Amino acid sequence: MIDADTHDQRSPQRRLIELQIEHADLDAMIDQASENAGGLDELRLRRLKKRRLALRDEMARLHWLMDPKEPA
């Protein structure tokens, strides 16, 4: 597990890449489970989709931090 100090020392760009990779992995897992009727139970599938949405939110936040639209 990553501690808070290590997490805070990473650059936003690096964290964004990590989130994008995790998001792509989840996409693939969800797609595969959806194709296979017995792949994952419904509760696990919902949890994966919820995690994927949380990753999208975090990626959007990081994009905003790296490129804010309003002048500082």
C-alpha cells in the first residue's frame, strides 16, 4: 500500500498516467465480464463500475489542476 507521503510526492502527470492505466484495466475487465454471462457477480460488477467512475472524477480533477481555465 502507498502511504500518503509517497502519494503526495508524485507529480500530477505521473498520477494521471497511473489512473489512466487503472481505468483502462477496469474497462477491459468490465467488458470481459459483460461478455461472459458467468464472469462476475452483479455486485462485483457494480463495484468495478463505481471504481471506474471514481477514477474518471480523479482524472478530471488532475486535468483541472494541471491546466486551470481561470488565471491565477
